[in-house]
Amino acid sequence: MKTHHDHHALPQMTGDRTFLTDGGLETSLIFHDGMDLPAFASFPLLFTEEGRARLVAYYEQYLATARDHGMGFVLEGVTWRASRDWADELGLTDADLLRAIDASSELMAGLRDRWQATVPVVVSACIGPRGDGYAPDGHMTATEAEAYHAFEIRRMAEGAIDQVSAFTITYVDEAVGITAAAARVGIPVAISFTVETDGRLPDGTSLGDAIDATDAATGGYPAYYMVNCAHPTHVVPGLEKGAPWTARIQGLRANASTLSHAELDESETLEDGDPVDLGRRYVDLHETLPGLRVLGGCCGTDHRHVEAIAGAWTGAGRTATTSLV
């Protein structure tokens, strides 16, 4: 195992407190709030007072859950789609994009200021893939990925944030490029890969190989790794108990549904699964992923799922004599 960088001693990596994060922001806004989100992008909500108020209400449900369970919270920004190709698809300019990144950092910092007396809060700026998170439709070299993502990462690093996190990453070269762009501005980065139902990345790379390759190419720069946008039953086949790389996975944001990415893409209804079952599966995964410290949801999950995950997790340490009534 490589020695990781001193500035990576983020609060969720030190001490014994587990940190929650939110659920599936975009699926919650579309299916629960009836919002239209072209290109699955939530960041345009930052441009209106009404949109910002809706986002604050969304995050505060989760912050309250963290407070009630004595957990910390990673406040993930709304900038998953805030990169140049997606902005172009939405008819937005570079200036609009920078304004959204600044507004997201400002909104998250305001929430941190309001809640940090009762909840330890870490502010993360969210990065998404250049292509479709379900079906990668192009492959950049690591150098191309660094050049592409440097635009948003440079701006994010200027805000009142603690780290950047890249979600739904589908192949190693994009992970390496994002990491290099973060390293260039000296900001900690978490890399979250997504997997298919067989536990492998969409291009067939195993999760272990993806983590090892990214670490090898970047000198172990990522603060930690995560897995997102897959049900726990999809993650399990890709795990190898006791393998050194499993200790690098410190976060999980699972989908509510056991459906594949292709099936979810076709679904016109919310696939929200069983929150209690999902919570139990997070606890079961802890045996194979002893480093898990950041817990949240992805597609189809909302505050009910994160509440169930928090309850299962904080109850997991209780003795066998605890009443199960």
C-alpha cells in the first residue's frame, strides 16, 4: 500500500466517526418533485432563488439524519453535470458554467456554516464523467481527461471547499486525468467508479485493477475511492476479501434498485427498492470493505434510504442481546 499525501487527512478519514452523504439528487428532483432536468443536470437550479431554496431543503433532510445519528456529513455539490460538453448541450456558456460552480460552492459553504455546530461537515465539489455515466460513449486518454476536467476543477479549488469527488467514472483514464487535474491545484480528490451487475466497470475492467491502475498512474494521489450508481448485489461480485485494494474503498453510494444500468435507463418510473434491505446490505458489505466511512445513495434513493442506512449502520455495533422487538 502506498503512503498517501498529508493533505488527504480529511475529517471522514480520521477518527472513528462515519459520515453520511445525500441520496439520488436528480432522481429525487425528477420523480418526487416533478422537475424537468434536461440532460439530467441539477446545476441550473442554482441560477434561481426558487431552485436554490429547493436544494437547501433537499440537503437539510439529510443533514438532520446525520445529526440524529451522531454522524458527520459530506455535502456534495450539485455540479455533477457542470462540465463543458454538458453545458454546451444545455446551451450554456463557459461563463454560465463558472457561475454555477461558484454558486454551488457558496450554497454548500452556507449550509456548512449553518449546521457545523451540530454536524461535522465536509464540503465536496462534485465532478461527473464527460460522457454518459451509464454507457460511456467515448474514451479519452488520461492527458485528454486532465485537459477537459481542469476547467471545472481549477474553479472549484478556488471556492470554500475541502475536496473534489468524481462520481460515476466508467474507465481508468478518465479517473487518472481527473486526479492529475486535482493534484495540479493541490486539492484532495475522491474517485468513485461505477460497476455493472458483474462488479466490473462498464469496459470490463475489474474494480481492483481500476483502483490499482489509478493509484499506480498518480502516485496514489486519490484520498480514497468510492463505488456509486450500482446496487450492493452488483458490487459484491467484484470484491475480493482481504485484497489490499479493498482498503482504498472508503465510500459507497448505491442505487436503490437491482436493475442494470440499461434497464434503469429505459425505466419511466422511480425504482426505489427496499430502504431497509438496502441498509442491511451496507452493513454486510462492511466485512469485505472495512474502510467504509462515507455512506449515501445514488439513483432512486432519497432520505428514507439514507435514514435506513444510517440506522442499520449505527445499530450494527449493538450487542446480540439488544431487543429486536
